[in-house]
Amino acid sequence: MDMRVLLISALLGFVSHVRAKTDSLCISENPKTCGECILIGPQCVWCKDPDFKSSRCDEKESLQKAGCTPLGIENPRGNVTTDKNKTLTSRTIEGGNLRLEEITQIQPQKLTLRLRSDEPQKFTLKFKRAEDYPIDLYFLMDLSDSMRSNLENVKNLGADLAREMRHITKDLRIGFGSFLEKLVMPFILKTPKYLQNPCFPNDCTAPFSYKNVLSLTNDSALFTQEVSKQKTSGNLDSPEAGFDAIMQAAVCTKEIGWRNVTRLLVFSTDAGFHFAGDGKLGGIVHPNDGKCHLSNNMYTVSNYFDYPTISQLVDTLSDNNIQTIFAVTEQFQALYQELSDLIPKSTVGTLSASSTNVIQLIIDAYNSLSSEVILENSKLPDNVSISYVSHCKNGVSRKEEHGRTCSNISIGDEVKFDIEIKATGCPSNGKSETIKIKPLGFNEEVEIVLNFICECECHKDGIPNSSACHFGNGTLECGVCRCNKGRLGRLCECSQNEVKTDDLDANCRKDNGTDICSNNGECVCGTCECKKRDNPEERYSGKFCECDNFSCDRSNNKLCGGHGRCECKKCICDANYTGSACECSLDTSTCLASNKQICNSKGTCECGVCKCSDPKYEGPTCEICPTCPRVCTQYKDCVECKQFGPDSKKHICEKDCSNFTIKVVKNKEDLPQSSDQQHINDCKERDANDCWFFFTYATKSDDKIEVHVAEKNECPSGPDIIPIVAGVVAGIVLIGLALLLIWKLLMIIHDRREFAKFEKEKMNARWDTGENPIYKSAVTTVLNPKYEGN
């Protein structure tokens, strides 16, 4: 039993190994070179041993089991190399003398990744907010006439803002710009009088689109001086050209004076905005080009280019690392909140009616923006993906899209991001790619160089025109031949002019789902050459080596049961044999019944065994029928007539029983019994005198019925009357006595219950005379307690 279990386990293990081998992704892709092999996946390795005969591309364990040497395994792996890794620094307000380029808020700064297909590479990025970090703040204001009172408060913004922001940074530069509307109808009335003073009778300046009033400066007095010179203007419609102004303020880096520091753009208005498409109302159809068009600090092509799209604005602000603060009146707060939701690192503050809260609004908005870190990467190559896992304050970790973000970060807090980069193939040019990761709103970034593993190291050691490649017709590389132009085949043995297609292996496959030459041979110039077996009598054959003469079914541990030959994995049986393993004999002699009929005419003979077609019949030759009517009853009359009937009637029954042959034996014990050669039926029947007679019958091949009859029959004796009558009388007497005893017992039980009931009622009867007034005395004696005892 134990040997059976071990044998079954071994067979299952072998089948599992073969199935795993067949299902291996490395093999199924049928790679021709080491480079193609390693691109399938990180589990696939290549064997470069020159004499290795099995599939060279497979999992490492499989190749080693197949005989590949450890030095022959080619399995390049990816890695991460840190090229620049300055430690994080913080800049204190008291003694912070660090220059801007000395401040490090993100670590590491440069990495090189070697990427193999489907093998992810991981690294950790750290971020820490530095103290006293420089800020450039550009104030962009709507100067339509409705903002007149707001302008008066902004004129004193410079000195007050510098004083309040000193608690955040000592290095603050501020600038100022203003905007109104495009100078075309129907946005601006084009009459000379309107163009001179659109706010008549109030005093206004001429309308304009956008102008840079003051580039970024650390001179707060100059800011106050320049802003004090500004006047409001007027236009016809309510929405303004704010998008034009934001676009120019973002892209005109040199003109505005932006540094690589924290960049804040404060956008203040009490109206909505025009966006792409609205310019068509004024006949402006050219899309905004997203470039700087400032001349003498004025936007000069507002009448030529349409307003920017929202997506243009989002990309421009992100690319230029600008954080936006929308300081708007309460009426338009909801509108700008929807816009802010689309722009990363932006926020909305509600401006009071006269902008008196603008400084506090800026400080609050800056604190909100700088307390959140959002990582953004540059555009990835088509075959590269990236994922983030953030580890924020208080042990909070987030994945997927939320893995890019950490919130509620204070100055000096350090957070980490686990970043995973994976390639799913190689770029078409095979060259390195560079991507960058940066926190939005900050000037620092991480540069990542991606080098793709597209070839094995052994590729460099190829031997051109190697003799191993059919007289020098190819380069021996990683153990296989890379054929020269015009040559094909595993050893470059074929000329391209001699074959119909470059894909020689396709000619050696039966279909796309099968192995080359059914894995039983080699493809030589598009033709299968089958393997040789150790046993010379065993061989592969067929166009695709799909046939063999040793894999047919076996019976009795013999190929084709020893009664046929194996051709293309199927048995060709000898005469009188059939079945998948020629295990079935067509000889019917073993199926003959006692009547010389095959299976008693009640079934078919299959492989020398009767298969009874009639479910009522059973037995080796379908002669036994347990549920059939008794045949003995049918033969009873003939047997009784010919053996026990009067002589005068025997000539009559000869007519109906002509096929009966009667043979007489003395006793029933002498009747013949069934044997392997003949089936005998035993019968026991009752005659007219109520006596039992015994006989057997068997059917001959000529339909004659041979009957053996026992001469002596058995007649039952008559009944004995006296014992029967005595038994009946005794039974009646006993039953009567039993009934009397039962009745007596029931009466005794009943009487005893009635007497117990009477006794119980007698005990309960009470004649209490103490309370009856008839028996009370007529005199009542009363004692006076005062004279008691006298």
C-alpha cells in the first residue's frame, strides 16, 4: 500500500513538473536571444553555455536542473544608485546666514535607476520644510472702477506686509501688476472719449489689458510709491481679463523677476473671468500661445490672442512653480473655489468689501499652502509607471493618489515618500530617459536617470563570424548564433533565398499553440528533424515530429496489449482484436449459452464478455432471469401428463409436448445439477392430488427440451383432528380465565379508591360549637381596672 502511495506521488510530481514546464511563460514566448528572454519578466533567465540543448530561456531552477552551469546563467538585475545626496537642512531666523543654494529641503537630489522589464525599483524621498525660506510675492489686482476702495488699502500694503511677513521670512520681495480687459468691442467701448476716461464723470485712467507696474523688489517703500500712482479704469462687461494677466505674470519670468524660491501670486478681484472661446465675441480666434508678450511692461497682443484655457493655466502655474492665492469678494468665492480645485497648490480667501483684511488673508493662505506637500513628476516614458506611498506626521501612511500628499506640515517637520518605478519594456531607441520629481510650490527637485536593461552582459562578448555559426555566417552571442544578413536558422545554416519565410519556426509548428517540432525535434531551415531515441526501435515521425511508435495505450503492461502495433500514438490492432489498447477480443466462444446461442440471444458479446441488453437477464451468458415468470409452471402439465398421467391420456399430450424428452430417475436427489458446461433449471410443482413432484429441464441446441423427473413424489399427510380440537378448547378456557382475573383486579382497584375517598371526606368534617351563639352564656362579666385586686 505504501509503495502505491509513493508511486502515485512520484507520478503526480512528474506530471506537475511537466505541466509547469509546458506552462512556463519564459518558454511559451519562444525568445531567440538573451535580450528577448530577459524582457519577458524578471523570473526569466538565460543559459549561455555553448553545449546546452534544452530551452535556454526559463526560470533559474529549471535551467539548473536541466544542466546549465552557475557561470552560464545570465540574469541581469536592476538597481538604484544615489548620485547626489545632500542632507536636509533648516535655516534659523536668529543666525541663518545660509545662502539660498545651500538650503536643502528634499533628499536625495539625483538618482540613477537600472530598470529591467517588470522588475520595480524602490527608493525613499525625504522632505523637510526649512525655516526663513525666501519668498517672492507678486500682487495682481483687478483695477476696474468697482475696486477703487480696495486700491486705497493696497497702497499701504508694502510696508505692512513686509512687517507681518518678517515672522515667516526675512527675505521677502514683492511686486505689483494690474489688469482690466481686452481693448476690443464688446469688452471696451472704442469711442475716443471713453478710451480717454471710461469712468466719466469720475477720474479714471485709460483702459488696458495687463501691465506689470512693479517687478519684484525688496524695497517696500518703492512698492508703496508705485502703487500709489495707480488709478482704476472701466470696461463694459463684468468678467475681466484675469487669465491673460495670470498667464503673462507666470511666463514672463525675467520681466517679473522671479527667483527659484517660494513663488506666491496673489490674485485680487471682485468679478468673474473670461476664458478660452470668449475672445470670439470680439473677433479674436487665435488660441493663446502661452508665451511672454510684454513690451514696456504692457501686454501688447491682447487683441490678437484669445484668453487661455483653464488647462493651460493649470500647466503653466505648475511648470513655473507658482502657488496662487485668490483673494476675491464673497460674491465670487464659490466660483474661484471651483477654479482652485483644478489648480494644484492654490487656495481661495474671502476679501472684505474694502480689502482691509488682505494682509491677514495672504498670511493665512501662505501658511495653508506651505503646510501641504504634493509631489509631482514630469512626463513619464510610455513604458514606465510610478507609484507613491507617503509616511506623514503621526504615523499616517497613504497610497495611490493620496500617496503623493502630506498635510499639516510645520517648519522643521520631516516626511517620507516611498517611490516605486517600474518599466514594462524598453524604449524604441534604447536610450536613457530622465524624469524629475518635485514638491509643488518649491524650487527643489529630484533628478532621476532611467537606464533600461535591454540586453545581457554576454551580448558585449559576441564573436563575429564564428565558425560555430555554419562557417562564419553569424555572431556567436550568449551561446546562440545571431545570423548575418541573408542567413537564417539556429546555426545560420539556411539561406534566405532557400526558404519561403523569415520565420522558420512557423514552418515547424503545427499551429500557433504548439511547440516547435512538437518539442520532439529541431527545426532546420523550416523542416523538422526528429530526435533519436536511446531505444532504436522507438522513433518519432511526422512532418512536425508529432507522431511516435511508443506512446500508445497499454494493456497488461504491453504496448497495444501485445495484439497490435503503435502508429502515431494510436494502436492498429490485429484481426479479432479491438479497443484503444487492442485489449478487446472479438472471439465469441466464451459468450455461448447452454443453448449454443450468443448470450442467450439476450445481449451482445463485447471483448469476450456478455453485456445483457435485456435488464431482466443476468449471468455470464444472460441465462438467469430472477424476475421472469417461472418456466417450471409452463412445463408442469407436459411433465405430469407424460410421467404421472394415465396411459389413456399419454397419446393426447404427445401432441402438445412433442419436443419433450423425459428421463426418469428414482429420487429427487438423483436429478442432474448445473455445471460450467450446462445450466440446469430445478422445478418443484404440485399435482392434482396435492402431491409434490420434482423435475429438471435444460434446452438443447435443437430446441429440444430434456427433462429429468424424479419417480418418487411427496404427498402431504392429513391433519390430526384431536390435537387441534383440544388446543382450541384449551385456548378458549385460558382466555376466559385471563379475562376474569383482569376484571377482578380492576374491581379491587376501584373499591380501594372509593374507600380512600370516603376516609378523606370523613376526616375533613368538623363540628365547631365554640362560635355558635346558642351555646354562649347570657351573663358577661366586666372588670374595672381601677378596682382590680380589691
